[in-house]
Amino acid sequence: MQRWRGLEDIPQDWGRSVVTIGSYDGVHRGHQLIIGRAVARARELGVPSVVVTFDPHPSEVVRPGSHPPILAPYDRRAELMAGLGVDALLILPFTAEFSQLSPADFIVKVLVDKLHARAVIEGPNFRFGHKAAGNVHFLRELGGTYDYEVDVVDLVERGEAGGGVPFSSTLARRLVAEGDMDGAAEILGRPHRVEGVVVRGAQRGRELGYPTANVETRPHTAIPADGVYAGWLTADGERMPAAISVGTNIQFDATDRTVEAYAIDRIGLDLYGKHVTVDFLAYVRGMAKFESLDGLLEAIADDVKRARVLTETYDAPRRVQ
């Protein structure tokens, strides 16, 4: 998959293409449907598919300081999009100047002059241009002038019985923040992931016989609620079942909020300075302060036992069609 950073990176001889535009944080199941439709339409037309997204998140520019928690960093989004068959990813730097583009100017500058759109695939709530004044109706209206078609993909509803709740990044962020990893995975189509470099912590886990990888997560990462979780720690391409702790370690009156993962039954791991990923499968219990060290050790042993069972019996969700 080609990756472009800004309009100037697009090859000058780029021909017609099928385009979809959005923040696409999380590349959740609704996003997968839209992107999948774009890929399928591109193959029907014999042209490449392009996903256009923005950095930073538009809300950070329009409302400074309001950056929503990130469900997936750009490298992860690119990996997921490549898995869906996308041919090119265009990341547009979202600046104050760019935010002033009218919907018509956005269409001409991005879709017509640079990407030569043959078709544009979007969800029904897609908005673009200055003050988000553009919508799919306006996009379709100008399609007649600039020779591109518009296909609107219905949002997917959560749950087998529907319920009227559309898949959305906002809902996924809320569920992650609440520690509802089942609900978040239902929307994302996979367990929620955080990533970062392993740094040295207080090393209390090592002293207790459960050495943990203290993960320094990226800024604005969507971190689950405080508690203990079952999941996986991946380092150097190896995925290991893990018991994961999120919080301030109230047992020892710590104040820094951390994400620490214990690789179950692994001895002698040296992960300091390495980039790792942590996938959250299920909530195990909330944070608690124990009256004795024996009580803490008993709880940790039970956490590890439950995490081992949960990861061993995990049934990966099927990709939405």
C-alpha cells in the first residue's frame, strides 16, 4: 500500500481512483464496511482505492485541547487498511488554513485536481469543509459537475438484534474508558490495543514474582478504565498471553497511572526499550488494596489463572462483510 503525507506526495501521473475520506480512528466495523465498499468498487472499475484521513484529528485544530482519545495510531490504521485491500493512504496535515477550505474548494483541491476521483464512498453522516458545511448531498450534487459517482454506505447497528445504535469511534472510546472490552471489541471487530515502549518502573512485580512490562503509551491513547484485564503482550513478533494491570497501583500508594503487562509463564524476558503492543481481551476485576502481601499474591495468582483461561478460549470475531 502506498502512503502519502500531503497532496504534494501524490504522483503527478496519478489517474482515476475510488476515494473515501474520514478520520477512521480505530478502523472499526462500520469503517471496514465503507472501506471495503471502496475497495470493491475500485476493483470493479479497474482503478486504485484511496483512503484520505487527517493528522491531527480535526477537532484538535478546530477546538484546541479537545483531541479525542486515539483508538489506533496512524501506523496501526495503515496496517488495518492494507489488510482490507486499500491501494493508497493519503494523510492530510489538518491545519487552521486547511480547515478554512469551503466544501466546494475541498472537492476540487483534493478529489478532483489530485485524486481524480471516479467514485467517492462515504457514510451517511460524512461532513467536510469549513465548519463541516459539506455533506453527502452536496458531494453528490457536485459529482455531476466533476464526473464522479457517490455511494453512501449505511452504518452498521450494534448487536444481533440491532437496537438503533450505530457503530462509531465515539461509542468505542466510551466503552474502552468504561473497561467494557467486550463491547469495544464488538465495535472494533478485534480487541482494543495500546502500544508503546517498555520503560523501567518501580519493579515491584519482579519482586513479587510477576515481572511486568511497563508500557509508556503514546500521547492521547485511549486507555481502558483502571483494573486488571486478560489479553496479550506482543514483542518481537511473538504474541504472549498476559495479565494486564491499568491504574496507579494503589497497593503501594503510587500516583502515576500505568499500563503493565505480565507475560504468563514466561521467564527471563528482557523487554526494556522495545516497542510492544498490548491487546485487551476482557475485564477481570477492579483495583483493590489488600490488607496483607499474602492477600495481594493470592489475588495476582487468581488474575493470572483467569487470564490464562480467557486467552486460551478466545474465539476471534469474523471480519464484517
